[in-house]
Amino acid sequence: MPKEYNKSGIHFQYPDNWQLDDTDTSSDCQTVSVFSPGGAFWTVSRHTRLADAKELAQAAVEAMRQEYAEIEVEAASETIADHELVGFNLSFYYVDLTNTAWIRSLRADRSTFTIFYQGEDHELKEIQAVMQAMTISFLQNLPVGNFLD
């Protein structure tokens, strides 16, 4: 049976054997992360409504570039659960293993959100569907509309 997180405008389901961390790091941004038993993680951050979704996604890429010397970045946009998301797909090496990160941002009616997940590629093959299900669960609980502009 999945667990459910529902606080301060962030609502989603996640596997009961994953660890949740919702420690607030700043008053401007609320962040919730869930960690798989293998170390991969899925994170959603809630920013003010005025935050620019594209700029948030780009800032996440720049932070990753600072952390990892060689990183491949591909721009991406897609519609999930009737929400338009913008962002990037990233590939990089960490501890001699290939890793993938997925960054997507969207503006909703009252907040702008960034969804980020990352993991080692072998683990992600096994849990990619779980990451996508958490993303869909989160997005299905947001009002639908085109708020990117």
C-alpha cells in the first residue's frame, strides 16, 4: 500500500519502503524528497507563483554543471496529466557509473513547481515507472491550466 504526502500544496503518493524528507530549507521554497532503498531520489519543490518555470529548470541544470564536470544536457518539454512541463534530461558519470537526472518545472495556479529525479542508470531501469507514477500522482492533484506564460 503506498504512503501519501499532503502538506502545504504538495500532494502525492510514494512507495511505503521509500524514505521521505520534508525538512524546510528556506521560507521561499518548500522541498519534499523521497529516497529509494538503492539511493535514487525524487524531489518536488514549491516556489512562489511568480517564479519563472524555465528559469528554475535552468538554475537546476547550472547547479548540476557545478557538481559534475562532464554532463550531457538535453532540453525537454512534455505534457503529463494535462500539465505542460519544461525542463531537461541530464546524463553524467558519478563514481564511474552512468547516472540520469530528469528536471521539469511548471507554473500552477498558486505556485511554481520543480520536479527532479536522479539515480544510477541500472537502478533507474527498475524504478523509472515508480518515479513517473509519483510525478503523475503529484500532477493529478494540481488544478489544470496553462500557466507557463
